[in-house]
Amino acid sequence: MSKKVTIAIEKRENPNSRSSKQLRKQGFLPASISSKGKDSISVAVKRDEIVKSLSKYGRNYLFNLDLEGKENITAMVKNMYYSPINRDLITIDFQQISLDEEIKINLDVRLVGREAVEFKKMLVMLQMDQIPVSGLPQNIPDYLEIDVTDLDADDRITIADVKFPEGITPEEEADKIVLTISRPKGGAGQAEGAEAESDSESEEGEAEASAE
């Protein structure tokens, strides 16, 4: 993730809830930029532009925030806040970063081969949908991929089994369980037995009907 996408931002003076509502009506989102050892600054960003970038690149991407053409700030998304009514993005927080300093971040877990496990009448029990990691910002991936295609009942994946990109270190113990594979309660054998018993009863019923 060495590339950056540029987003134009404008500085806000005397931000408050009333001005934030007005901003949203004009197609902007209120936002803030936090920096280590400095006070955060309030800014405004075009809603369509940031939503499009987040959809295309993800929240772990590096953003070059162009502050009115006067200053460029390298940042990542820290928090996003949504409306409880329609789930629209209403506020966003950025964190200014240095490409020379490691950061800590939670990465989403994405599964590959889940359909293959479910085809075998088993379940993937995800214990961690995010894994905390540390690394230089430009090395942070969008997500972590775990292949469960060949797993069987009672198999498990721990932090030690996850393949992390070069330069990325997990912030969890190696033996912490990420996911397990299990059978539904009763197991496939019991379900098949019940099905066979049902078929047998059906055949007996048909035989009795014929005899009558």
C-alpha cells in the first residue's frame, strides 16, 4: 500500500453541530485530523469523493489530504460514524501518520473456501473477525485472507497459522484461536439416519395401503 490517493479538504472555523448539519446539506462531511503531540484540527471533505475512495480502496489505504493547496497531510482513517437511522456516513476521523513509524491497526479477516466446508455439512466458527497487527503504514494490507478449503471437522486455525505479509506482525499470542471447524449439533450421521428412518416409515405406509 505504498500509493496514496489525494483528497481535497477545507479547514473549518468554530465547528459546531449546527454548522455540521449545514455542511452535510452542501454535500460535505465534517471531519477531524489527529496528530501525535498536536491538537486535532477540524476539516470538511466532499462526501461523494471520500465515500467513493473508501469503497474503492478501503479504510486502511493511505490518503494524501490536500489542505486548501497549502499543506499535504499523509493520513489513514481512524474512525467512521454512521447515522443510526439510514446508516449514511456522517463524520470521519483521520490520523496523521509517518511512513517511518509503525502503527497498530485491526485487519478484517476474509475467508476463502467457506463454501467447500459447508458442502461437507460443516460449519466455520469464526472466533476473530479482526486481527490486530503492527507495521509500517505502507505495508499494511486491506485485509487478511485465510483459506479454509481443505479443513475438516475439529480443525482449527490459530494466529500462528495465519500468513502475514512481510513486515506485518500480529499483536496477539501465537496460540490464540482465529476459527474452528465443527459439525452441526447431532452431526451429519445422525441427520442421515433420521432421513433413512423417515424413508423406511414411508415405504411401510405405502405397503400397508397396497395391502388394504
